[in-house]
Amino acid sequence: MEQKNKKSLRTCGCCLKKLPLEAFYINKRTQNPDNYCKECRKATCRKRYHHTQIINDTRSYPVITETNDYNLRMTLILHARQVVRESIARKRRSLREIAID
């Protein structure tokens, strides 16, 4: 009887408490219990979720609509249109080459 109790207890890798197997999520693919207990896993996931919500995403590229300078904004718009035009031309050339073959 004691051996069954010892086998059904597992130590949480986070809080280091000895808990029954029911306190751990079971991986569907491997059928093995998680290293963290359910409570610690929930707390970890919540913390990660809230951390990703707080991060201020600074962009390394200029956002045209956020540019206040009219001349700079027009330059960026014209450049973007040119890039799109060139991309469309490359795509059409590629499709024509495929159609010819």
C-alpha cells in the first residue's frame, strides 16, 4: 500500500512540493505528467501572458501614418508605391516565364 502512495507522489519543479499525480497535467502525446503542478503552471502561463501584453513594441522601421512631416511622409509613400510596383512586375514576369515553359 505504501509503495502505491510513493509512486503516485511527484515533486513539482517550481514549488518543490510533493503532490499526487492528479495535481499535474498529463501530456496527451507522451502520457507523462508535467514537471510543474497545475497551480504553478497556471501562474507561469499567466505571468508570461501579462508580460507579453506589457512589452512596448518599438518598430525598427518608420510608420508612414505616424510621420508628421508632410515631405517625408510623401517620400515614404512614393517609395512604398515604387517597391510594390516593382514587386508586381517581378511576379508578372515570373508567371509569364512559367506560362511559356
